[in-house]
Amino acid sequence: MLGATDAALRDQILVSEARAELKGSLAAWVGLAVVTAFLAFEFAPRAEPFGYGLWLTTIALFLGSWLIAWTRFVARPPSDRAVLDRWIPVARAGMTLCNLATAGSVWVFLPVAEPELRALILVLFAWYLIVQFAAATEATQVLKSAVLLVLGSLTAWLLIARPPYFLPLALFLPLFGATLIAIRRFVREAVVKETVARALADAAQRDLAAAMAVLERERDAKTHFIRAASHDLQQPLQAAALFLDQVKPGAGAERQAASLGGLQRALTAARALVATMLEHLKLESGVIRPSMAALKAREVFDRVLLTQGPAATAAAIRISTAGGGLDLRADPALLARAIENLVANAIRHAGGRRVLIGAQARADEVLIWVVDDGRGLAADDAARIFRPFEQGGHVGEAGGFGLGLSSTAGLVALMGGSCGVRPGLTRGAAFYIRLPREAARLHGDVSCAA
């Protein structure tokens, strides 16, 4: 039965049973010690000295080791690995030694015992086997060897000594042993089934708890997303409403231009927030698929300059590029969007005056850098800013959801790449996108890895 279960589960069952058996084995030890003392006292004057001394020494050694092991186990429980590697093999060896001594005692006690005492000894041998049947678990189970050794020795003595009723006893003893083994097997199978069912139920409960935790996290993330969206969208929309109120017939051209400019900026910010929201939702749902193509880095850089140039000009930030002639293999739209997120962050939050977009070739990869000369990152920013709804320690007035870098990571992962930040490279912040070179060239399309 155990052979059909998983190895880890089998080890878990053995360890649990070994711990329960050893902790609860004190009663069996007391019973065996009492029987040993009775037999030692009863046969000391009549048994053959050598055989009697060998039996008593072996049993005393076994009982002493058992008591020491029980004390150590209870006082300082070993690890599961120690139970499997040391305690269980030693326990099996000890039980086998006890079985050998008990089988040998047949030839020490029975030849010199009168019929009444001989009958009592037969009962004690049966009791010894029943104790092993009831107390020993699969971990230290040696019932088969006990039956073969003890009952085999008894049967051999009966056939040789031929006491009264020796033939019925010689036939009954193997039947008794086979019955014990068969019942033990049925009991064992029931115990294993129950233990496996309990372990599977526990595992299912753990899986359910983990799934519930994931659902709760997803629910909290969506709640956070909705809360952030409603909060952050209100700001540019309220600003747009205020600027719109200032656009009145008959007002001066300069005032009208300022109001219209503010209105345009507010609506642009709202549109950017909505675009970020949609992008995050698309990445979460897995509907975005990359379309890989060979291209020059400048093709992507030009697109980024086209979309981010006006915002950079308004913020008095100069964007420059380097390495535009480098060959890439990527989805042009996804890569451009990922770089746009990095550049937009630098414009809104860095507080610098320059942003550099560059491409760098390595042996098996291409690095695309977005570097600014702003205030840089806070000490703990690098470890968390690529997670959804996380923002750096230096957030500009434009605010945001904290989804830009998370979206960048998702977009780059779709193309089989990765992204990160390298602190200390410049006075400001240095973000990079790492794309595979030959792997992408060979495999073409890349499945979603976000």
C-alpha cells in the first residue's frame, strides 16, 4: 500500500508513526521488563548457565538501550531526517535482536520447565507476539521476523522434544502466526488509507487556503486599482473643469490662451491615466500578444521622441538618443510603449534637465537604457517600484497610479526580456530593458511570460 503513495508522504507517515510509537512504548517496555524479571528469577537455579546468561545479557542490553533511547527522544526530539536515517533503522535492529533472544530462550526455558510452567511460557510467547502486533508500526515493524523466529523455534522444539499434544501444537503455532500477519496487514492497510486520506485532506485545505489568499490579493488589487483610478482621475478632470470655467466670451486673448493651455494639459493627463489603466487591464487579462520583428533601435526611439517630446519641451527637459543603429528583434509597439513609460516617469518625477535613451549590444543580449540627471531613487525604491501600485520616494506633482513601471515589466516580459534599475550608475536614475538577441532571432514570437 505504501509503495503506491508519494515518497514524501510515505516518509511523513513513517516519521509520524515512529514518533507516536516511541513516545507510547513505555507501557510495552514495562511489560517486557516485568516478564523478563519473572523468567530470570524463575529459571536462574535450573536453566543451563551459558544459554541463560546469554539470553539475560541480550534482553538486559535491549531494555537498557530502549529506555535510554526513549528518554533522549522525549527530552530532545530529533528532526524528521534523523528519525528516518538513524532512529528507525536502529529501532528495527533492536527489535530483531530481541526476537533472536526470545527465539533462543525457547531452548533455555522449555527443556527444564515442568508442564504447568511450560504452558505459562507458551502463553508468554504468544503475549510477546501480540504486543509486537499491537504496538509496532510500519516504521519499526518486524512482526514477520518475530513470527518466523519465535514460532519457528517453538515448533522445532515441539517436534524434537515431543511433549504431550506436540503435534496439534506444532500445527496450531504456524496457523496462529499466519493469522497475526494477515490481521496485521489488514489493519495496516486501513491505517495507511486513513493517514493518506487525512494528509490529502490537509493538502487540499492548504491549497484552498492558498487559492483564497490569491483571490483576496486579487480582490484587494482590483479595489486598490478602482480607488486609485477614481482618485487620480478626479485631479485632472477637476483641473480641466476649472480651466474651462475660465474660458469666457470677451476675455483677453492671453488669458484665454492660458486657460486653454491648462485645459489641454489637464485633458492630456487624464488621457494618459486612462491609457495606463487600459494597458494594465490588458496585461492582467493576457490579451496582448507580441509580434516580433527585426528593426533598428532608432525606429523605436523616434516613436518615443514623437510621443514624449511635447511633454519634455513643456518641462524644459532635453531628450537625446544613442546607439540608434543597433539591430533589435522586438515588438515595435510594445517596446516603444515600455520605453515611453520610463521616459514619462523621468519627465514627471526625476526633477532633472536631461534624459538619455540609448541602446547597447552585448554578446547575447541588447540593453536599452533610459538615464536621467534628476534626484535619483530613494534607498528602498529599486526593490519595489516594479510592483503594481508602488511608487518611488520622489513622486512629482503629476502623481499617477504606480502602474507605469509594472506595465513596463509586463510588456518587456512578453518579448522574453526583463527590466530593472541600476542604482549608482549616475547621479540620477538609470533604468534598463534587457532583450535577448540570438534567442529572439531564432525563435521569433515569444509567448506571454508576464
